[in-house]
Amino acid sequence: MTDDATPAPETAGGAPRLPEPAWWTSAVVYQIWPRSFADSDGDGVGDLGGIRQRLGHLHDLGVDVIWLSPIYRSPQADAGYDISDYDDIDPLFGTLDDFDALLAEVHALGMKLVMDLVVNHTSEEHPWFVESRSSLDSPRRDWYVWRDGGADGSLPTEWRSFFSGPAWALDEATGQYYLHMFATAQPDLNWENAEMRAEVHAMMNRWLDRGVDGFRMDVINFIAKDPASLEPGSPRFVMGERIHEHLQEMHREVFAHRPDRELITVGEMPGVSVDDAVLFTAADRGELDMVFQFEHVGLDSGPDSKFDNRPVELVPLKASLARWQDGLAERGWNSLYLGNHDQPRSVSRFGDDGEHRYEAATLLATVLHLHRGTPYVYQGDEIGMTNAGFTSIDQYRDIESLNWHAERLAAGDDPEALLEALRTRSRDNARTPVPWAGGAGAGFTTGTPWIDVAAGRPELTVEADRASSGRSVFEHYRRLIALRHESPVVALGAFELLAPDDDRLWAFTRTLGDEGLLVLANVSGEPYELDPALHPSLRRRMLPEVVVTNAPGSTGLTLGPWEARVVRA
């Protein structure tokens, strides 16, 4: 992040000169879920030592930034998103010395490292909350959101936790309720308190001083809320009135005085709209560099919850991404993703994880990476990892999944239907260990993994994929990443969706000056005949040059099942 509020310099003729594109417009970020990436000490849990051992894999892939999901000290009620000490590393993952060694090696390889920032809430074991709940008169009482219940014993509001049940928990010692939008063990911080905000800013500065290159900010649009209201519903805790004020203050106190650093900030923002995202990411506002929006990953959710699953349809999916392309063009910046630690595996969700797994995984990668924005590769996507395939509730570890399952089971829902819902939508689908090799422990650990390796795919390993001549998902990702680095049209070119109502073809163009690319993707298991009227380049006697494809040798007007092709336009 840079302080872009200064006027653009002028050319000799007095006309404004456009600023150089930010470095992250052509960058690719790789997300590591440390618990499941690589285990160096045989305890079954991934750690910092394991990440160091596998940095060569990421360097070979060509990514620019590594984002670490939380590694801070934590009771692990929500896999590290319940932080009890922002300034220390959880012993599960190693020590601060281990972190410093990892950071130094990442930088030596020419990559950057981004930390997860979780400041909507803390752990109930954080010293701030321990002091806050100690008495009504505690100096830190107002650092969290406390409210009285109703005289009739009712809760302060009707808000529901995202992890099932009420969003308020009674503290017996003081008789008041504290707000927790997630687990009971994750009390929400009160961002109305200036002292608390100053402590958060100081903590962020300490990590940047240590050499960290930025932050991915967890549910950052939740920090401004109006808990005084008794109205139910999300508008009161998503993007409250002071959200821009809080982020601009954070920018001034943490980022603006570091113009010599190439930093990056990304905000996770459920419920954000295109117009909202422009305000958060416009260069002259001093808030964030880019956002994670959720519109496209909510298309298969039913009215009751995300576990009320329905098939993903191509027309609304490509329309959603195109709407964000058009809405942020020259006004803001977007994060590009199909999967992460909170989503099912993309090839199982949007593609084909059976016969055409290679083709589907590489098609999805092609389509995503050819959009305008900063692509995020979630660990295992680069080999086409699939959903977990668990068959028993005992195999699940995710608090969201377990709470939902228990709540619906108590309500009398069919146990098999509940398990099927978890098989498609549980966060644990993305949290199984990376299978580096075959055999016991899958090359992830010499011990017993903390969660089972994904079932039924012994052939799906990093070792096997990278050795697969002509059908390596890893090699396809590497080509896409190199293309973004080498071709400004991929990072900065204009976007135009073609054939928006076609329910099998995903096609669009990218254009920058005289350079153009045409992306063609057959999102189906049957051959697709291209209509030459789709684009002028398809009507030429000589078919256009193929830049990237997952089906070498296929150059005609017929796309094979799940074939993706990028050609000169």
C-alpha cells in the first residue's frame, strides 16, 4: 500500500501523467492454511518449519506473496481466529524465532509475506477480555460490546451468531451480555473505543516493523456496528456508519508513514457491494488496496443457510464476476478467488472432480486468472485438490460445521441429509492436509494428521501432479502466473463478457492498447462447437495464436469437455 492521495505528477506539457500501476496489480497471492500445509516435527499439525521446507514449491510456482492464515497464540476454538496474544506465535506452529527465519527466507526468495489480521474479535482468553469481564468498572470494560438484557430475561438484540445460536452470551459474574458474532469464545471488540483502536494500530505497526508486508483483514467490515439498536438483521453489524472513518484512521496510523515499503492490504467483506468496494479501494481514499467480496460464492446457497446447497449455474456465475469487473474498472481493485479456507474445493464446487478433474481444475484457473484483479491461489488448488469426501461426523473438526450439525440434528433433521450438506459445503473440505506424496501421512506428516487426508484419491499428490507430463495442474498454474507477470493486458486490460446467456460457454476478451486476448472455456463435460460470429478472430482463415490451453493440439472451432483456451484477439 502506498499513500496515493498526492496529485499525479505532470508531464512537460502540463498534462497529468497517470501513476504507475501498483505492484500488486500484476502479483499473485498464495494462501497457506498452516495447520494443513506441511508438518516438520511429526505431531500431525502443520507448522512454520514445514512451510520453510516447502518454500521451493511456491517459488517454482512463481507466486509473489504468501498469505498465512492465523498463527498467533490461540486456544484454537476457531482454528486460530480466536486470538489470545497478537504478539506471539502459537506453540502449535513454532516460535517467533521460527517466524523470523521463515520471513527472512521468503524475502530472500523474492516473495512477500502477509499476515491474517483478526480484529473484529479476540479470544475470550485474551488479557483484554479477561480484564474487561472482571468487573463493571474495569478500565477495559468498554473495549468489548457489553449490554444489559431485557427485564423479561430477553437478549439485548435478536442477532444470530454466524456459528449458530444467539450472538449474545451472559457473563454470570457481572450479569451483562457480551456480543459474539462468531463463537461464544470470540467476543467482539468495541471499535467505538479509541484506546482499543490505538492498541490495534500499535500491534499492526509492530508486525510491520518486524518485516511483514501487509495484512489480510478478517471480516473487517464488521468492526463498525451499532449494538445499541434493538433491530435484528445484518445492517447494524455490517458496514456501520464509521467503517470508512476507522479504516482511514488505520491507514494514517499504520500505513501512510511507510511510503518506501511495498505493502498490501486486503479486506474480507461479506455483504459488500460493488459501489461499497469502490469506496474501500479507490486509491485517493486511503483505506484498502483490494477487497474479498462474496457475491459469487453465495450463488449456490439457499435462503436458510449456506448448507442449503443448490447447483452452481454458469450464467449467474459469470454475470456476477463480470459485474465486479465492470464496476471496479479504473475505480477500485478486486481480489480474484474461487476457493479459500472457508469455501469448498473449487474443482468440486464449480467443476468436475471425477473423470475431467485435470481439465476442470485448469479451466477454472484459466478463467479466474484472466480476469482483472489480484488472483489468490489456495493451497492445493495448484494440483486440483478435491473435497474431503468424509462419511462420518466424527471426521469433521470445523466449529461452524459441528455447531450447525448439532443444531439441525436437535431440530429433527435427517442425519444423512445433514452429512451430505457437510460433504458439499463444510469448511473442512478445504482444510485437509496437502498430500505431498503417497503413503501414510501423505508426505504431510510422519505422525497422525490432525484431520483425515481427503478420501479416495491416493493418486492426487503434489509429487504425482508435478511428474505428470502434459497433464500437470501445477504446470498450468505456473504458465498462467507467468503470463500475468509478462503481459500487462492480463493485469490491466479492459474486460468484456461475450455470450452472457450461454449456459456452457464462458468467453470474454481482455484488451489493452493494440493487444487483445480472447478467453474461451467450455464449462461442460460435452464437446462445444464455437460460433465464428462470437468474435472476429474466429472468422479468420488462420485461426488465432494459442497463448495458453489445457488441451494442447486442440486449435479448431470445437472445444473438448472442460477445455480452456486463451488466444490472441
